[in-house]
Amino acid sequence: MEVVAERLQLVARAKRIALLEALTEGEAGVQELADRTGLTHQNASHHLAPLRQAGILSRRNEGTATLYAIEDWSAWWVIEQIVGLVQSCQEEQGAPSPRE
């Protein structure tokens, strides 16, 4: 159970969820991800590192660029399940969706 809790804590940050969502479109460099998510380059890099270390993301070099991609889609699947649950609850209450 500790390992499960640690894994959930790793992705349970809005900035990391935003980075993962951006990566569902395909691999991207840090600056592109920062631009897509509204983060600074340094902040995006700070949040990508633990996701890569945990094996959720992969990283490869292409020339001078470092590209990230989702390696373990199970983390994104869990996020999508929670988004669906939150949307369902909010629709019942007439609240805006969690992505707004």
C-alpha cells in the first residue's frame, strides 16, 4: 500500500497532471511543455524529473533537444478515471468541469 500511495502522491499535483496531459499529444521538449502548460522552463523541468525517475516518463536526446514522452500510461489512465468521476459529480451539481 505504501508504494501505491507514493505513486499517487507523485502525480497528485496540478502542474504534473498538466504536463502529463500535454504529453498525451506526443513527445515534447521542456520549453514546448512549459509553453503549453503556462509553466516556466525551470518549473516544468523540476516537475518532469521525478516523473521520469519513477518511470512514468521517458527521455531521449535528439540533437541538442531533450524530448519527453509518456512511458507508463497507467498514471494517465488513473488521472482520466478521476477526471471522469469529478466531471460526473459536478454535472450532477451543476458546477463547471475540472478542466475549466
